[in-house]
Amino acid sequence: MKRRIGISIKGERESAHEFVEAWRRAEQGQPPQQPVERLYFGDLATMLKVLTPRRLEALKILSKTGPLSVRALARATKRDYKNVHRDAGALERVGLLGRSADGRLTVPWNSIVAEITLAA
């Protein structure tokens, strides 16, 4: 099954409103408008701080190879273990990385779709 996650910039009020609307639809027995998983950042600076080029590279490698240990990912990216460990932790905290039953890093997504609205 292909899984995708949408990433965008949205304030707390907007994301809370979206959640409340989805809850109301569910209470009324209506299907969700767009069944997609989402990750919101409060601003562009925070999004770019989390989604660095090296972290995106790690996600691509894991998506291609399947689960890897942090050490194996460090070797695959030709980076220092400590830096890869820190990056993996940051990606895990926001839900872009997971862990397999044996503790290896996994990517639960086939695609990440980022959207940046220029005007509100």
C-alpha cells in the first residue's frame, strides 16, 4: 500500500479548526474529505530546519533500501554516526521516520508532498 504524507505550514488555530471539522464529519457519519496524513509546521523556518538536504537524503536512502540501523545509514550516507543519529531522532520526533520491531530505522511513507501557501 502506498502511503503519502502532506507537509505544510499552518498555524495552531488553522490546524485545530481542520481537526474539529473532521471530528464533526465523523460524528455525523460522513466520510473524511481527503483521507491523507498531514504534518504541519508553524512557519517555513521550522520546516526547513527539520527537512534539511541531508535528512531528505537519509529518507530517500531508507525508502530505497528498506530498514537500516543508524550505523548502516551513516555508512550509506558517508556521514558521522553521531550526526546521523541526531538527524534520525529529529525525523522520528516529527513522524517522518519509524522503527522496525528490531529497532532499525524505517520510512513509513512512499512520498512526502510539501505545500507552501504564498498568500493567506
